[in-house]
Amino acid sequence: MIVPRLALQSLRNRALTASLTVLAIAFSVMLLLGVEKVRTGARQSFADTISGTDLIVGARSGAIQLLLYSVFRIGNATNNVTWKSYSDIAKRPEVDWIVPISLGDSHHGFRVLGTTPDYFTRYKYRHGQALAFADGKPFSDLFDAVIGADVAQALGYHVGDEIVVAHGVGSISFVEHKDKPFRVSGILAKTGTPVDRTVHVSLEAIEAIHVDWQNGIPMPGQSISADEVRTMHLEPKAVTAALLGLKSKLATFKLQRAINEYAEEPLSAIIPGAALQELWGLVGTAETALSIVSAMVVATALLGMVTMVLTTLNERRREMAILRSVGARPATILGLLATEAGMLTLAGVVLGTALLYAALLLLQPLIDRVYGLHLTIDPPTAREWLTLGTIVLAGFLAGLLPAMRAYRLSLADGMTVRT
Amino acid sequence: MQRSLPEMQTPDVVSMSGVRFRWRGPRAFSLAIDSFALRAKERVLLIGPSGAGKSTFLSLLCGIVTPSEGRLEVLGTDMAKLSSSGRDRFRAEHFGIIFQMFNLLPYGSVLDNVLLPLSFAPKRRRRASQGGTIESEASRLLASLGLDPKEVEGLSTANLSVGQQQRVAAARALIGAPELIVADEPTSALDRNRQQAFLDLLFADVAAAGASLIMVSHEEELGKRFDRVVRLDEIATSERRAAA
């Protein structure tokens, strides 16, 4: 076993360049796997956001747009659903439950969502998990609000605090519903979904704070106080969207069709899973681009490795002539160099994978908190193993390039030791 | 000129006749050796002025390259009839080679350097382990070459003087008793006193192993210590062409 040992010692002799090469490969592997983890993590996060809802109903629009604004609080609704349409759909025999969603106001950049108390029992996330209260209870009074975990943490709110809702959804708003402040009645437990970043109030409250408004601005001289509004009949004129649960899933397509063809108002009904699939199709291109970039970074690292092995060839011609003189075949020298490249790549891949898992363990809580992205720490998937195996193989094959050159050099040098 | 007579009582270790070889490529160089023979246990000094084709002669002798014409036999084996890997194995089993300098793998230990050829030559390995282990044989050779095995074996070769390195190289060439020792100016990096001492030790060990020795040098005054002196330019003609 002298030859492998000498090869290892030769490598140790070049420890600095070798370890830098390994580090470059490790970082590139870390990037490649990291992109994959974030990609699957983001998909999982999105897919986990809504569960148990059979249909989402909104004004006529694209499926992705409706899904984004109703569930993910991304973008805005083009139009509303009238209360009449909402009531018609709610009365249909296939419908088991219906929860309205009314958007359009905000609180310090967090969206305000008007809904019914059913929301807290009907809305499900991550494989049918229900919302839970970390503190307090659902809203019972007109001006009660239930805030998500991130809202409570970011703004330091506790049950009983008073908050003022702003009109519009920007983080800085000049028009506030100052005359009708809310009181925090409950704080939801962390879910890892947009619910964490939402302020929930009752549908009537949304109506109440806009009762003296017209066309998006307060009507001058017509202010109605919070006490006065309690006495009024606060039936909403419209909602933004509605989440639907059906008695039988078999009726999903039939009801979807019926809503899409609803005569009195242009409406859209979407199946959340199908809309998500459509969304993946849209972001798939970006994901592919990201994967290609990481693959190119890995290729660059392997190129660096080949360069390193190539540049050491000249100073190793002596080593090769000595090996040839004691009877090593040119094929042995070829194998030695290709193995060296393969071992460097393997070391890089192992180190990169280890670094990624270390980084995941370290940063997972932070990423979860800051980006709401829950990255699961699983052993590498079959696909990832395949990727890692391919990189090692590519490194070995790339090593054949300097190895072939060494082979030719050792044939040409023969017994002459060049230094 | 010595004439090779293959039918004599002991066969020649090396016998060449009518050998022609040409390097291809930009540094085209051709060498023609009419006749050369080395008898068993003979010690020959080969005087090769620079440019006479010394490296080519050694490459042919050691089977790195094969002649395009003529006959080249080592220990009765026609080198041209062996495959390239067959020649590598043949070299491993039957040749001990000492270079001018930089003989050793600098990062390896002395012991690993001495034992290196045995990884490629199972018969030599068997011969080397006859009196005990291959390690004890390496120690014996190092000691006979004037190195204290206990002191040097674990050392990295980078810590040795040039003279010590050449003695380790000699031990590597001699281990497992190959039939032919080829030394390419092994003493050129040594001063005169060390040269003599090195040759004394080398000769004693070559004789003890019953091997033959071809040593290449440009120092003719070393010739009196050898059985025979051969001038390369007298047995061979070389031609160097400028790049075409």
C-alpha cells in the first residue's frame, strides 16, 4: 500500500492549495444544495399555507392572482364579491361552510382581514392543522382584533392593547381610522403562514370603520362616532373573497363550474391545489435559472480543481519519472492523478454537505422568523444524492484531463528526470 | 569493440545489435547502436558527452521506448516483444535505477522510498523478504550503505543531505536484488571524497547481490575502477535535426 500512501503524502505536501480547492468545491456544493433546500422549502411553505379549503371564490380574475391576494396577502383584488352573490353561494346545498375575507386596510404594514369567527376554526394549514390561540380569544366585541404571532412580536402587542387601523395597504398611511380604535382580544400561535402577519377583525368592524367614508376618503362633516356605529345595522355590501368547504369533494368541479358561470356577477372559483400547480409552472422558469447558475458555480469550482492539479503537474514530473523508473505503468500515473481529483471532489462534496446542514441548523430559526420560510432539516433526498454523486463523478472525469497530460508527459520524459 | 557472443557459458545481461531509434516530434533525434553487450556481474562505465544520446540510450535500455529496428535483449528477453506494460513490469523486476539527483519522493519517508519498487515487483518482494521482512532487508541495505537505519528510516527525505539521498537511492535500486543496476551520473552532485566512498559502497553491494552495473558518467577518470569503459559515441551514432 506504499503507492496510495505516497499519493496521499504528495497531496498533504500541497495541503494549502488542496484545501483551498476543497473549500471552493464545498462552497459551490453548499450553494447548489442550499438553493434546492430553499426551493423545496418555499414550495412546501406555500403548499402548507392552505389546507382543507376546497374552493376559493373571488371576483373574476386569474387563478394565481386570486390565490395570491386571498391566501398569501400578495397583491390586491381587482374587484369585490357583492354580499348578495356571497349569500347565494353560501345557501347552495353543496356548501358545508363558508368564510368571508375582506381586505383593504392595514396596520403598520400588516394587512387587516375582516372575517367571521368561523375563520379561526375553518382555516387550516400544514396538513389540516387548525389555528390556535397563544393568548386571549376570538373577537366578540365589534372593535376586537385578533393578531398573528409576527404582528404581536414585531409591534410588541399584548391582549388588551389598543390599535388604530389605517386605510390602504402601504406600510406608511396618511389616512387612519383614528376615531374607531380596536382592542387586541387574542394573539394567534405561530403558524409559519401569512396568518402570522395579519390583523383579524370582524366583517362588521370593516363595515363600521368605513360607514362614514365614500370613495376611499372620509366624508367631510359626516363623522359617525364609534358608539353611534354600534347601533347601526352593519351588513357588509361586499367581501373580497371567500373560502369554501364542501360536504363532498365530488361536488367540487360542479360547484366551481356553477360559480364561474354565475349570471349576476363575474366570479371565479379556484381549487387551491390546482392554482398552486399553476403558480409552480410560472415560477418554474426562475427556479430552473437559479439551479443552472448554481450548477455553473459547481462547474467553476471543478475547473479550479483541474487548474490546480494541472499547475502542479510540472513540479511533479520528477515524482512521475521516479515512479516510472521503479516500474509504475503510465496507466498507474493516470489513475493516481484521476483519483486525486476524485478524492478532492469527494472531500469538497462531503464538506459542503456538512457545512450546509450546519448552516441550516444554525440559521433555520432566523429564516423562519425573518422570512416566514420554514426549512425542514431532512437527510438528503434521492435526487440530492444523485446530484452529489454526479458532482463526484464529474470531478473524477475532469481529473482525467490533467491525468492524460501527465500520461503524455511521462511517456515523453521517459527516464529523464526534469526538475 | 566488444563483440557479443550469446552462446558463451553465461548469457549476456544486455545485448544490442543494429538498434535504431528515432524520437518523433519537434525535437527529432535519432540514435543508432551497432553493438553493445553487458556480461553477467560486469561493471561498465559508459562515457557519454552531452548530446551523444545518453538519455535515449537509457530509455531504450530500460524499456521506456522500443527500437524501431534491430535487436535489444535484456536477460534473454527481447524487449520489443513485450507489451508496454510488460516492459514496465520487466523493469520493476529486473532493474535498479539511480538518477543523477532528486531520486527520492520528497514527502515520503526514507523507508517508503526504499520499499517503493517492491509494490510493482512481486518477485523482488519475495526475494527481499527471504531473510526476514522487507523492512529488515531495507534496514540491512541502508546500514551496508553507511546510513544508520534507526536514525533515518522515519525521516522525511527532505531532511537528508545529497550524499545521504544518493545512498537511499542506491538502497532502493538494490532491494530485492535485481539483476541490473543502472546509474545515471549518481555521483555528479557529490564532492570527490564522497564520490569514492559512494562508489565503494555501491560496488560492494552490487557484488554481494551478484548484479551487473552500467554507470553513465562524463568523468573518464572513474574508469579505472570499472571492468570496462565504453564510449557512447564510439558504439552509437546520433543525429539531431532542427525542428522541421
